[in-house]
Amino acid sequence: MANLTVFPTEERLKTSRRLLIARLKKESSLRAWRALKRLSACSSETDEFCGLLACPVCRARAQKNFADAIESEFSRHAGFLSVTLIPKAGMVPPEDLMKFDLRAFVRSQYRRISKVLPAGHIFVGAVDFSFNMPLPGTLHFSYHVGGLLFGCRGKAWETALRAQYPSVPGVIDRPVRIVHRPSSDLPSMAAYTLKSYHLARSQYLAVPKTSDRNPYRNTRDIAMPRDVDIRLQITHSKYRVCDPLILIGLKRWRTSDPAQFSFGKAGKGHWQR
Ligand SMILES: [Zn+2]
């Protein structure tokens, strides 16, 4: 896991935004032009931020503000669970990226999780995405859910949650990961939940060179092809940095800046954003 307590410098983020703008200028689609216009107007000098999920500056602002807000809200809890959920519906080949509806995916995952969590549980999560190579030569994006669970009691919900996320042989081996964590892990796990970068890695089953070893999961990092990366950025320019959030049992107060977060306990039932 990367060192999540270190946030990139403002200069580095601005350079990433400049590079993205330069690359969008070479694209001819209307969607790329719209993204270019919004990103070009994003500026910390004028305090006018675009708030787009594609913007490196706004994603980093969102990550930092989200981590700070979660830490101040939940630091009194003795511990929590970190949860990763990988649904088959989130597997998207690069050529289908433009058709993927992130908001619909967020809503469907919210429904899946909220229906198995008993009242009193609080889930603070977000849809995350990684670029995977489950088999050599087969690249796809994996949109999945990462989150933190507070106030857990019993085990029945865990069985029900696992039933919502079945494994897919050879593609999704461990669709549900639940890890108990002490409160000291809260700052780093909160920053990891709404991260400002995406992971690109291969996960295919490697054949061992020596016969006495079993086949093993290769998890080395891979470079994302440039054409796939720009397609991802154009796709994500449709969304705001807060759009991946999934909140259950917690309410986010509305703000004009999508990268600002302030939470309050939800009243009856479950809340989303
Ligand atoms: Zn921005």
C-alpha cells in the first residue's frame, strides 16, 4: 500500500492538470472540449475550482478534506472495519468506458449494501476504480467499493453482504474483504477510501519457473496505455469529486464546493449524500 499520509505537492498537482489540459486539446470530441473548458478555469488563485472527478487538483482537495472530516467525526470510535467489495457489474473493458454510468453504479451498490446492514451501522465508502489485467492481454477497469464500517454488531450482516458479491472464477477471487482495524488506522484508511489516484496492476495467475511452486497471483504494477488514460479522464469529467461517495447512516451537508465535506448523523433510515 502506498504511503497514504503523504499528499502530493500543489505544484505537482497543477502540473498534472496542465498535462491533462494539453492532452485534451488534441482530442476532437465535444465531451473533451467541455472538460477542457472546465479544467482550464479551475484555479486556486481565484478560488474557482472545477470540482471534476478528472481534475488532479480537485481530487486531491477532496481526498484531504474527506480524510480530515472522517477523522474528526469518527476518531472517538475504538476501531472499525475496512471493507472492499468487488462486483462483476463493475468490470468494464476500456472500449466501453464512455458508456459506463458511474452514478447508476453508485446507486446500485448503495442499495446492495444498505439492504443488508442493520440500523445503527454507519458505512462511509466510495466507488473506486483500478485498471486490471486478470489474464495476460485482457485489460479492464474494475469499479468497486471501498469503505469504512462503524458500530458493527453480530455476524449476520456479513454473511448477507458476502451473498451480494459472489466470486467470479479466475476474475474475482475475493469479492469481499473485511479487515478489523484499530482507530490509529483511521487517517490513512479515510484517505485511501476517496483517493486521488488510481491503481493499475496486473493480477493474472503466473506460472512458476520452478515446478515445486504453485501458480501465484502476479500483482505487479502496469502502465496504463495513453489512449485508455485519456478516455478515462474524459469519462470522469462528467462527474464531480463527491459523486463516488456512498454514505449509509450518515448525512453529508450540501456545500457549493464538491470537494468540501461536512457530515452529520442521519435521522431515520439510510441516507446517501
Ligand atoms: Zn479542478
